[in-house]
Amino acid sequence: MSITGKSWKFGDHINTDLILPGPVMLLPFDEQPKFAFQANRPGWAEKVSDGDVIVGGHNFGTGSGRPAARSLRELGVTCIVAESINGLFFRNCANYGVFALECPGISDFIEEGDEIEVEFGQFTVRNKRTGEVLQGKRFPNVIRDVMEAGGIYPMMEKQGLLEDPNPLTA
Amino acid sequence: MFYMISAEARIWEVAMGMTMTEKILARAAGLETVTPGDFVTVNVETAVVIDQNFMHNRMREPKKVFDPDKVVIMLDHIAPADSPMRASMHKAARQFADKHGIRKFHDVNSDLGICHQLVADFGYAVPGTLLACVDSHTCSAGAFNCAARGIGHPEMSYVCATGQTWFPVCETIQYDLQGELVPLLNAKDIILKIANAFGEHAMHNVEFVGLGISKMSMNSRRTLATMCAEISAEFAVFEADEVCEAHVRERNPSVEFEAQFADDDADFAEKRIIDLTEIEPLVAYPDTVVENARPVMQADQEHIDQAFIGSCANGTLDDFEIAARVVKGKKVAQGTRFIVTPGSQAIYLEAIRRGYVETLMEAGAIVTNSTCGACCGYSNGILAPGEKCVTASTRNFKGRMGSPEAEIFLASPATVAATAIRGKLTDPRELL
Ligand code: SF4
């Protein structure tokens, strides 16, 4: 399983309030993704396109457990590679069907716009511009399976665990 | 020969030593041992569901809830409702409880409060067990020797359906707390010191032990445990003592538990000693908590528009007491708004009985109902562009309390109260 995409670079400590600001959560769900990074990178949400990947620094996704990963998925982001990833955000990525990989050294390895190939058998990142390969941190296949299935809800649907449609929501 | 066998046995035992977190995970997974690098499937003892789960299809409803007695529901982030959408969210939560027979329901009444505060005050945080909730500050329950973790909305759906979830077993960093905080200092100052000195702790557990713990109230321990979300810790677990166990027994008399202690030969990624007597009031500058604090004494002297005390970290009776002490007989500065939000309605009532609310209001504070409120920019103190706020809550992220063009400084309740009086960042020791 591998993912290839154009990279957008972000720094350290990117938090979920930046991806999905509190006041934005009042809006209808479909309108929320376009406010991603409005405070730290205005205009980004219009530029990102389907299949792009994010390359982050340390502590990516720190903060609230809100569905920030889902916003990025809706904008077309398929994969996030970062120096380190907040554990809750990593879980949300998997559960919303966004591939995520911790990969120490990635910030210096990639320049913004580089096309990268992230391989989830060996957990490596290849910079297509330089041809170099960097080793990421492995995680179990069961989590990769959740990512590949498009998140935990499609899996739960298959197992017949969920009411469909969801009856209880505002 | 016998000697050789026993030597081998000892080596085997050495390899088996576990940290508190590892022991709790092993118990929850039904395993003898776990080791860093493992991924474990665990049974959740307590599942905490909150109002935020019931909007925008965030948490999909399971056909059947695994065990209604293990699920607690709390309306907290915006309660009472401020809009038809949020009113529908609360209504959906009530319907969910009714449909699945969930009796532990904290509605908009005298049982209302911020989820992590209520988890502490109702004894839902059970030592030696595992607790899960959508919310990132769930680690708060770690003050009670409970391995507690925020897991996001979709995973809460899975937990409600199956009673299970998974965790990576991470390496653990031990903090040995020594000495005692000087008066007016707060566990908030401890975490800012740790965040400054050691940065983020992503993919690491943190554990707190040491004589310093016994000098900290359960409120204070919980402030510290809660704030471990800000250093991206996986789990944050305190060693239990008599105070901790008595707290749980008193509030949850029917529960049986067994607190977990680290083995003498447990393997830690690092052991760090923190001398609490050396800590001074710190303030984190806007946008990030990690590696971003300075002594309040050296802070810039700009005008502060809003001073806020509240949230799951600092809405306790301890925080009311200290805030009232700092502002007693003084007036909030011209042009500064001072907003205080209790962690629960029960705390609110007790703060009224003890006279703290009167003192605060006489000084010019607005004391609101209990809710997350200003902490997450939902209600009760939202910031306009260009405003500066000092907050005793959990986060200072850009845009968190309203406009992304506002600046948020994060500090202790005493520092916030002193700042409300002076209208600029003030070390509380200057006022008393
Ligand atoms: S008080 Fe703030 S940090 Fe705590 S649960 Fe509410 S929004 Fe989250």
C-alpha cells in the first residue's frame, strides 16, 4: 500500500484549533473544512487539492479531539507525515481514513511541493525529486487496515454495529 | 545448579517490571505483562460520553451499547444550550440515554459540570482501571491512578458498541515531585515549567510519584494531570495515596478497586526530579504551551482586556479560594473584564456558601454558570480581534477563545486574578 502526493510543509506544534477553529464548529459540517489553517495560513484550504499530503514538524495535531482529521480528509489530504504526531490525532487520522506516519527527519528531507511516496508495508517515505528514502516508525497492520478501509465507521458498518442513518445527532 | 536456576528466574523477573501505566493496560487487556512497543486491545471500565458527541454525526450511534452501567453522559461544553443546534445536541444526548438505559446522566441541573471535573467529583475515575472519552483532557482522571485517554468521536462510537479500544504501549517518563509549592503557586506553574524544560512528550506516558504529591490536594493533582494533554502525553498517571483512595471511596462507595504501583524494577525512558519549592509563577505566551513560558515577573506590561479563570483544569474550589484571596478588598482594573467559571454547579454552590463568589463579585468579576464556555470560545467571554487575554484554563492556541487575531496568555489562577486587578500581567506575590 503506498500513497503518492504533492507535499505541503508545516512547522512544529500544529494544533487542531488551527485546523478546525472552535467558532467554525457552529457551522454545518460540510462548511467546516474550508476554514482549516485560516489563522496561520490563510488561503491554504483553497489551494490544497485531492491527493495532496501534509509534511509536519514535531507534535503535529496536538490539542483537542475534535474531528480535525476529517476536515483535512474532506479537503483531499490523503496522508500526513510528521516528525512526531500527537497520539489522539494519530488515532483520529486512522479512524477518519487518513494515512499518518511518524518519520523523524522528515522536515529536512522534504521541500514544500516535493512529490513524495509513502509506503505502508515498509513504512518509508521516498522523495521523488531527490530519489532518497527515509524510514518512518512502524505500526501494526490492523491500524493500517482501518486507514485503508476509509476509517472505523465503514468497518463498523460492515460489522453491523451502527444504526444507519445516524438517528441521534444535531 | 539451584543457584543458576534462581539467577535465571531473577533475570526473567527483571524483564517483567512494569510502570503504573503498563500495569493498568495489562489488566485492562487481560494480559500478565505488556512492554513498550506492544499494541494492546483493552476493555474500557468507564466510557464518558459528552454533548459534543451528539452533533454533526461525530459519534455514530451503535445499535446496542456494550454495558449501559459503564457509560456516563455529561452535557458540558455548552450548557445550557445557546442555540437551536446545541439544544438539539442536548436533546439527542437525552434520547440516547433513554433508549440505551444509561442512568448516569448529568443534565442541565445541579449535577451539571465539565466532564473531567465530574469524573473526579463523582468518583468515576477508578484507580487501576481504564477510562475513555472523546476529549483530549481525559488524562485528567490520571490524578486518581486511572489510565484515562481522549480517543476522538469515531472511537467513542466503537467503545460504546464493543466496550473495547486499543492503545500503543509507550515508554514512560517518571516525574518525581519533591518539596512543596510556595503559597499562591499552582500546578499550572508546574506544567509550564515541565513544558519549558522538556518540551512535548508525544508517544510517551508520564507518571508522577514522590513526596511532593502528598502535599498536593486532589484538585491540584488533577490540574497537573489535565495539563499533560498540553505536552501531548499518551497517559498521565499519578501514584495513589490514602487521600486519593479516600476521595474515590467517599464518592463512589460501591466501587472496588486496586491502585497500581510501579514495580521497583520497572523500565523508564527517563526519571526526572522536580523540586516544587523552586517553581515560580510562569506565563505561557500566545499560541503554544510548549517551550513558550517565561516568569510572570519578566512579562511585558501591556494592557490585558480579559482575565479568565475556569475550565477542567482550573475551575475547582481551590482556584476560587485563591482567586478570592488575591482580589479581596480590591477592584478589577478599568478596561479589564474578569470572568470566573466554575468547573461544576456543585463547586459554584460551595463557592457561594464560602463567600468566594461574593468577594469575587465585589471586586468586579463576572461569575458564570459552569460550562466549558470561554475556554473553547463557545460562550461566556469570547475575544474580539486585537484583544489580549490571560487565562487560567488549558490552552492558549490562536483563535481558541474567539478571534484568531486575539492573543491568549496562559497562567495560574493567582496570576490571572492579580492581572485582573492591575490590568497587566502581574506576579500574584506582588499583591499579597
Ligand atoms: S474546559 Fe476547555 S479544555 Fe476542558 S473539556 Fe472543556 S473545552 Fe476542553
